[in-house]
Amino acid sequence: MEGFKLYSVSDTYIEYLRNVFPNVYSNKLTTRVHTRKYVGTVIQIENFKYYIPLSSPKESDYKNVGNKRVIRKSIVPIVRIIVKNSKGEQELKGTLRISHMIPVPDAELELYDIDGEKDKAYKDLVQNELIFIRKNKDRILSNAKLIYKQKKLNDQSAGYIKSALPYTELEKLCSAYDARL
């Protein structure tokens, strides 16, 4: 997996994990638009490929400062994808939910075909997200390795560790799933 690219994860594998850990982000089988699943980027941590899902901006990604609505800064479990628009103003395009990364077997990853995307607005959004991800790959990898280590050591000094997915248990499920193939 050279470079940071965008992938989706098979519905079958996501549902397999969600049967045990419902906090794994769903591919929204019954509600997705244009057969669109979550997309995310993939990194290597120890012996596993970890998929970090992208998510749309939420109200919690903003704060009020006086009369102004401001984008919150990125934190270890959430990297906010901020780009400048044509007016030079910052816009929040999405987030990388590092706390919700999951180990995925190679066979369950599918490279996202940006060029094949027919929805121009969505294609532009995804291209902006990918540019940001590539420019910030070191920070993304550093945050992912940090949260992974903290969760594995059960380091409760950071409050976000409680909401992070249980990586050790997910790795066991991933290995068991991979062995079935």
C-alpha cells in the first residue's frame, strides 16, 4: 500500500465485526446513497492493515467563540480535514476517525475509484480529502500509533481512550476471519 489512498471495506466484513462490536462504523447497508459506503485510508500498524474511516462533519466539530462558529482543532482520535475555499476561508470537509480504525484483511479492502465517481460534488469532496490526507500523513500515522499504543496498554490518562475501539479484540476477529478465507 504505497502512498495514502482511499478504500472501502466489504459489507460482509463490517457486519462480521459489528456483530461483536456495534460501535464499528456501519457501511449503512439500508440507508446509503448511490451505493456509497464509508471510505477511508489504510495504514500499517504492527502486522495489521488498519482502515481509518472518513466521516462527515458533525455539529460537535464546531465551537462558538463569541458570535462566531469556529472549527475545533484536531485531536488524537479525530483529525479534522480543513481546506481553504475559493474565498480563502477555512472549510471543514470531513474527519478521520482514528479512534474507530479497524484491522482489515487485504481481501476485504477495495480501492476507491475516484475517477469513476459520477457525482461531481462528491468527487471534488473526496479529492480534497485525499489531498489533505496525503499532506498530513505523518500526523495521521503518529496519532494512530499513539492511540493504538495507549489503548493496548489500557492507558486511561487520556479520556478518549474509553471511546476508542478495542484493537486487540478486533485483531483477534480479523485473524479469525482471515483464516476462514
